[in-house]
Amino acid sequence: DAGVIQSPRHEVTEMGQEVTLRCKLISGHNSLFWYRQTMMRGLELLIYFNNNVPIDDSGMPEDRFSAKMPNASFSTLKIQPSEPRDSAVYFCASSFRPKGTGDTNTEAFFGQGTRLTVV
Amino acid sequence: LAKTTQPISMDSYEGQEVNITCSHNNIATNDYITWYQQFPSQGPRFIIQGYKTKVTNEVASLFIPADRKSSTLSLPRVSLSDTAVYYCLVVTGGGNKLTFGTGTQLKVEL
């Protein structure tokens, strides 16, 4: 498996434009996480899905941000309209969450990230 | 979710053993402890996971005392390539939600 694949690797856009970030999960994984990393705020969890269902989106900054999982292996994070303060590195990560409540797996695999610059 | 506290930075030299301690005073009974490593311009990478006592893998060891209010990540004989940020996380048992803190910047010198 090629690991978690994110695209694009770099994105420069003008304020007000729509931005779509993409993520392909590792085959067989059933959990998907979107993170944002900046020097000031560190690594922030934006949203995470289990089995294609959003479980916790409390980290999504505002209505300008939306995330979807159209199928079990793919996700998008959309920012519309984008603003300069959205500039950051966006990571997605996937993992396998065991069905049994007695099992805990904390190993997630991260993509290489998308560096977003909004000017 | 248990809050974690770890040193902001640490310095070491090649060949030394490095121990990074993390405090998680309000850890719950079914919480697990996990550590991640992040190099510049890369996503975090899983190092090790534990619940109690000692866990060892090919990369590191994790020591967890009986009260589980802290944990120590031990890196044997570090090299320059171990320079990275190390994150300690507490995860609810049966779950897999990862919430990162500020991490410890480890710098290894010759």
C-alpha cells in the first residue's frame, strides 16, 4: 500500500476562492482524521470519521469548512471562501478502529500534508 | 480527556539515551498512552502505545508507573536523525481519537 495520499501537496490561492483538499485512506482502514498545523496553534484536530460517519467535528473552525467521505477510501476538506488565516499545513490520517470495545489501536498513518497559502 | 504536560524542548548528544517524561494526572482507568514523532515537513508517525508497566519495540521503550499518572518514552542511543518533535497522547480505551498537545522538541547534536 502506498500509504495515505494527499493532494495537492501545495496550494496557493487568493482570498475568497474555494479550496478542496483530498485524501485517500489506506485500504482497510475505517477511521479518517483531518488536522491543521500552524506554528501558533500546533496540530489541531478538525474532524474525524468512523466508517464514513462524522463522529466529532468540534474542531472545524466555522461554516466555511466542510468535510465529506463520499466512499470508504476517500475524503475531501473544502474551504469556501478561503481566508489568509486558513494558511496552514493540512494533514489527513487514517487508522483501523477495532470493533471490540476491549481493543484499542492508537496507530494512525498520516499523509505528507497539503501546504495551503491563502493570499 | 486527560491533559498531558511534557517539556517544551530537550537537548542531547549522539549515542546517549534520552528519556522524555509526560504527565497525565487525570488519566482515566480505560485510557491508553501513545507517543508520536514528527519530523519537519512530515506528518506525525506512531512510535509506541502502552497501558501499564513497560512496553518495548524496535524503536523505543515506554515506561508507565503503577499509578499511570505519568509515562516516560526512552530512546536508546539517539542519533542526529532522532531530532524531531515527540508528542505524548492519552487515548480513550476502545477509541482512536488522537488529540495532540504541544510536544517536546528534541535536538540531538554531535
